[in-house]
Amino acid sequence: MMTLQQSRRLQSLLLGTLAWAIAILIFFPIFWMVLTSFKTELDAFATPPQFIFTPTLENYLHIEERSGYFHFAWNSVVISFTATALCMLIAIPAAYSMAFYETKRTKGTLLWMLSTKMLPPVGVLMPIYLLAKSFGLLDTRTALIIIYTLINLPIVVWMIYTYFKDIPKDILEAARLDGATLWQEMVRVLLPISKGGLASTLLLSLILCWNEAFWSLNLTSSSAAPLTALIASYSSPEGLFWAKLSAVSTLACAPILIFGWISQKQLVRGLSFGAVK
């Protein structure tokens, strides 16, 4: 018979093994993408797949020389960060009013906002395309910034609303009794308390903007095209260039992965915000 301590050790070992297995399973496609990016096109198509090969940088050199990676990367940075900033500026006051001045229509409004995410983007492609064309916004960063802000706003409002609901109203009432204005209440009390939740929401919005492909492919061609459009350009009628496609995908994923690793402490803190009272 196993003792209680041995049973707990076995359970911990099994859970640890399962966690590592899931982590390896999730990480393997990224590892294989990076590995393939250093292969020639011939090695990339080899059967069975080659783990031992002579690495080359020709794919990365090709991307910069022929495609202008930094042009697309700069578009991604400008569009994603601007759209995320606008989204947060709109969502914070909206979530504040719904969390602390709730009415009988608040829940219905939140559900309606979330229901807009269920609409297939292709269903509104034609009217949005015609509007962008009428206002001269085709192939501009402005068009993508507006679209990215609007499509991510429901999720961002929902998340911030959830974080604000976990904050005791007594804290805000105490600030009002001390003479705090609405602006001081927001900036000096509410935002510092919920900075973990806001940071995780900001990071999620940034990732969603960075990864958005549908609208970038349909509303841009070259001038305002982000990295998602650059990746799609390596799929041609002649076929897929797997090595080059892996290289450009690695370059597109690397900035947001690095940013996520740097911000993981705030992300975890924000996702667990309000879980423990």
C-alpha cells in the first residue's frame, strides 16, 4: 500500500509529465517552423523530414532583399499599437460606467456587444470595402486601425468590465468622501488597483491586432500591408515555398512572442486578477 506522501508524489509526477507533454505538443509547430526556416527549399520538402542538415540564411536574406520586411513590420507595429491604444481609451470609460453605474440594460448591452463577434467577417466585407473606397481609405493604415479597434472593442470592454466588477465599491466611495474628482478617482485609485488586469487586456488586444489577417488581406495591397499580408504573399499559383514561408512566419511571430515573454508576469497576474479575494 502506498502512503499518502507517496501518492501525492506520484500525482505530482504524473501532472508534471502531462504538463510537459502538452507544452512540447504546443511548442513543436513553432520549433519546426523555425527549423524549416534555416533549410533550403529542397531540404524543406524532403521525405522523411530532415532533422540534420546544413543551415542557411538565404531565406532571411531573400525576404529582406525582395520583400522589404521592415516596411511590413513597421506597418504592423503602427497599426497594432495605435488600434490597441484607441481600444483601451474607449473601453476603460465604457467598462467603468457599466461596472459602477449599472442599469437594467447593462447586461443586455454587454451581450449585444459580444454577439457582434459571432458575425463572420466576410458577411460585412462588401459594405466596409465600399465605405473604405468611398472615403479613400483603401490601402491605408487608418482603415486597418479603425477596423481593428472596432472588432476588438467588445472583448476588451468585457474583460475590463470583469476586472472592475471585482473591485469593492467602498474604495471608490472612500475616495469620493476625500474629495476626489471623477478624473482623480479613475487615475489615482481605479487604474493603479486594476493595472494587472488592464495589462493583460492590453496584451491580448495587441496580439489580436498583430495576428489579424482577413482585413489586412482585403483592405491593403502594399503601402499599408502588415506582416500578415507579407506571409500570404509567399503562397502563389506556383505553389508554397515552405522554407521562405517558414522564415517570414518566424520573423512575423518573433516580435510578439518576445513581447509576450517579457510581459508574461503581468499577463499571469492580470488573468488571475480577482480570483483570490
